[in-house]
Amino acid sequence: MDRQTRMYDNFDRVEQKTIEEILNIVYEALEERGYNAIDQMVGFILSGDPSYITSHNNARNVMGRIERDDLVEELIRSYLKK
């Protein structure tokens, strides 16, 4: 039996997505379900309530992977192109 410690180096890379990719996934899932995606995403950002995001296509779980303050920071940075 091999007793050497094995490294599992794929832990954080599995399903790792950028904020932009996450927003696109969530936007598309909300649109597919007939929601106003922008309004729903703003509701989530302001309140932190995950029920604003549909579970369709795993969008709620994907959105929950990023911290709201990181999301707001990235949105501002992108808007100001900084």
C-alpha cells in the first residue's frame, strides 16, 4: 500500500469562474425564467437575499460563490474602467 501523501491541487480550480462569467450565467438564467435580470441582480446585491436569484441552471449557487463587496468593487472598477 502506498503511504505517501498525495496532493490534491485541483481543489479551487474546479468550477472557478470570473465575476464576469458568473454575472453572465446568472443573467441568462434569470432571463430564461422570464425575470427582469437587472432588477433581480440589483435586489440581490442590495439585500443579500439569495431568493432574488433563480436556482435555474445552478445560478443561485454560482452567485453565492462571490462576496457581495467583491462584486460591487468589480462592478465599479469595470464601470470606471480602472
